[in-house]
Amino acid sequence: MAVFKVSFLGLVVMMALFSASTLSLAHPAGFNFGWGSGWGSEPSRGHSGYAPAGGSFGLFPQFYQFSCPQANDIVISVLQQAIAREPRVAASLLRLHFHDCFVQGCDASVLLDDSTTIASEKRSGPNRNSLRGFEVIDEIKAKLEEACPQTVSCADILALAARGSIVLSGGPNWDLPLGRRDSRTASLSGSNSNIPAPNSTLSTLLTFFKRQGLDEVDLVALSGGHTIGVARCVTFKQRLYNQKGNNQPDETLERSYYFGLKSVCPRSGGDNNISPLDFASPAKFDNAYFKLILFGKGLLTSDQVLLTGNGNGNGNGNAGKTMELVKTYADDESLFFQQFAKSMVKMGNIRPLTGSKGEVRNNCRRLN
Ligand code: HEM
Ligand SMILES: *[C@@H]1O[C@H](CO)[C@@H](O)[C@H](O)[C@H]1NC(C)=O
């Protein structure tokens, strides 16, 4: 994996590589997603699709062990091809799972297109012109319907695709609880009100995460998802030109990084120009995101405030805990990986539909 110089030139080179899709990815030697790892040692559980009492939210890793044992292999093979074509796909799929789970739980509501009964979440402020990866989900779903008709839910596909994307980008692997079912509703208003904005203060971020049952450890670890992928100029422009309504840049932005960003993101226009969230290694899942934050090189306000509190650089935010966590993860990648995996399981457990609730969609874009 090439190490890119922390400079404006690096930023430009990086972006050129990104758009040319020529970044090579570190592929771990083998994939074992823990299928059956608990087999024989786990308490016995039914495979009828009904959650046993006392299970963690009714989800469990062996859910498809009998009904579709090859489910994860199919997901991985589609991902390998899609990510080889365009490394950014991994980031886009991770984000899809996040935006699914924060709006009426992890129920694939985010995948529903507009119809007579559905106001699609794809039109919300945070999602419009921004969410991507839907075609890859369609391709996975089509292959799964061929192999195991009407069995694997779209909500589980999103969770499997997020985990697979992280593994294929060099990140951690973990046992993934499964058994989510798909919603028969979507919430455009929920999508507008539950996904935090990129210019959020630390206390706003915490409020949004706590609403989902997630704490400050989850907030910092999951924000580490920004170690891959990109953001549009419009999502960080405020920091460059008018952070606090005084026509001044965000003083927590490191200077050379600030100048580089300005050339990508002019004061007017260029809203769809993109910049890597972790310009040191935008296609590699690692802890560089946290190292960059320590240098004042977090791209979004929501990234930098994990260190600085309220983003005004005077350190008076109550950022003690998140600041320590940023330093810890910058120092120790394996600790970050462990916590990221735990927090992903926690996020994936947000209000799933289980048992006979919801349905298993035939096509992720519409109701059966
Ligand atoms: C803490 C609050 C968060 C905020 C305010 C936030 C905001 C954003 C924004 C504004 C973008 C760029 C969107 C665009 O330019 O169209 C982005 C991209 C991204 N976000 Fe977040 N995010 C947050 C948390 C998360 C979490 C929890 C994850 C996953 C665990 C995540 C994963 C990603 C990824 C992977 C991308 C890049 C997507 C791509 O390149 O297609 N984010 N985020
Ligand atoms: C964040 O951006 C929105 C939309 O541009 C704006 O209305 C809001 O005041 C900003 N919030 C902060 C804390 O700067």
C-alpha cells in the first residue's frame, strides 16, 4: 500500500488515483467470517427464522447456517469485483448500513425507492446526491435470490456488505449477528432528523448517538469509519470560509491542509468536488483517520470536534472523554479495530425487525 505524502500535492494525487480507480487494496490472505465458528459450542438455536428468547435482539451469527450457508461467500465475491472496479464502493456500502440503522432501525428502509406508498429516504438531505452503492446491493440480492430464494433479507445484506467491505479494505473481522427482516415502511422525515449533520457540535453528535442507544465510545470508534471514503465540498465548505458566522475559517484546521482544501472547494461553486476523509490512506481501513485528527487534519467538523470539543479550538468543550479516545485509537490500531467491531455489532442491533415482523423482500427497492 503506497504511503502518500501529507501535502497538497498528495491530496491531488490521491484524488486523481481515486477517480481512476487504480488504488490497490490490501487483501487479507483468507476470509473466515466466523461461519459456524460457534457451531457445537453455542447453545443450540432454531433455524426457522424465529429468534430464541434471550438472544441479543433475536439476531445470531448462524441464522443462515442451514437456509443459506453460502450467503456470506456470495456477498464477498460480489464485493471483491465491485471494490476492484472502484475501491470507494467499500466506503459507500459501510455508510449505507449506518444510514439504514439510524432511521427506524436496521431494516433496509433506506433501500426503498419512491412508490405510491413509500416516500423514499433516498431523497432526504443527508442522502440525496450522496448515498451510493445501491447497484451493488441489487447485484448481491439477485445472486442470493438465485441461490436461496426468499431467504436473505436486504437488511442483513446491508450488514454483511458493510462487514465484508471493511475486511476487504484491511480492517477487522467479527461475528455478525443476523436475522434482520425488511421493513414495509420508510421514513423520509426520520432520515432528515436522525442523521447528524457534518457541522454538528460534539454535544449534538452525542445526542444523536444516544438516541440510538450508542455512547461516546461508539461515537468515536464508529466515526473511524471515515478512514475510508470521501466527502463533497458542500459538506466541509463552512469550515473553510465561515465556520462561526464571522467569515473566518475554522481555527482548528491545520494550515497547509486548509490551503489544500480551499483549492478543491472554492467559496462558491464546486459543491460536488470531493476530498478524501482520510487523505493519508483513503481506501485502506486503518487508524490513520485518528492520527490525522491529532494533526488538525480531520475533514469534517464532526471529525475534528471529537478532539477539540466544540470546534472553536479553545478547548473548552467537554471533550475530555472523546479526546482521550481519539488519542488512544491513534496510538493503538488494534484497540481501534476491536472497539470498531464491537460498536458495529451494537449499531447493527438497533431495533431490527425479527420473527414474523416485516418481510424478506424479493427486490430491495420495493415491497413484496
Ligand atoms: C458521527 C456522525 C457522522 C457524520 C456527521 C457523518 C457525515 C458524513 C458526511 C457529510 C459524509 C460525506 C457525504 C457526502 O459528501 O455526500 C460522510 C461520508 C462517509 N461516512 Fe459518515 N458521518 C458520520 C458517521 C459515520 C459512521 C458512524 C459511519 C460508519 C460506521 C460513517 C461512514 C462514512 C463513510 C464510509 C463515508 C464515505 C462514503 C463514500 O465515500 O461514499 N459515517 N459522512
Ligand atoms: C450547519 O449547517 C446548516 C446548513 O447549512 C446551518 O443551518 C446550521 O446553522 C449549521 N450549524 C452550525 C452549528 O454551524
